[in-house]
Amino acid sequence: MALVVGPVLIFLAVVVAVVQVHWVARSAQLPADWWRVSRPLPPGQRYGSDLAIAALVLAGAFAVEQGRPVWTFYAAAVCGAVLVAAAQAITVRLLRDRAKAGTTAGR
């Protein structure tokens, strides 16, 4: 059961990361760098969403590791972090492309 719960928690972290990018895009501006996506958010929302992402990745890694060798925790944590970073980078890229297409079409 824990093997199912762990990836689900990591998937929820990916969902929160994508939602975080959309919050930033709606707030004022697209994030300048994909590795500092939450910087334009207000401090409470910024730290809360960053903490939620980190907690979900770690909880998923702990769930995957239950009853297995310790290295599975590290592998799940690294894979979760890579998935979150990739999801945010792809979302930022798509939103930038959409914004460029909108400004180009408006001319």
C-alpha cells in the first residue's frame, strides 16, 4: 500500500508546483527563472506553497521507503524533486510561449 501512496504524494507535489506557477502568472508577471518560481508571490503564499511541495515530496519518499532499503528513500526524494522541477520548468515555458503568442497576435 505504501508503494502506491508514495508516488501519489509525489504527484500531488507536482500538482501544487504547477498551481504555484499559475498563481505567479496571475499575480503580476511570469517568473524570470524556473528555479525561483515563487519569488513574486507574497511571503505567506510563497513559503506556504514551497513548504507544501517539499513536505509532499518528502512524505512520498518516506512512504516509498517503508519496508525497503534506505536507498529507496533517497532515490524517491531525488526523483520527486526532479519531477517537480521539470513540471515547473515546462509550465513556465508553456506560459511564456502563450504570452509571446498573445502579444504577437495582438500586433
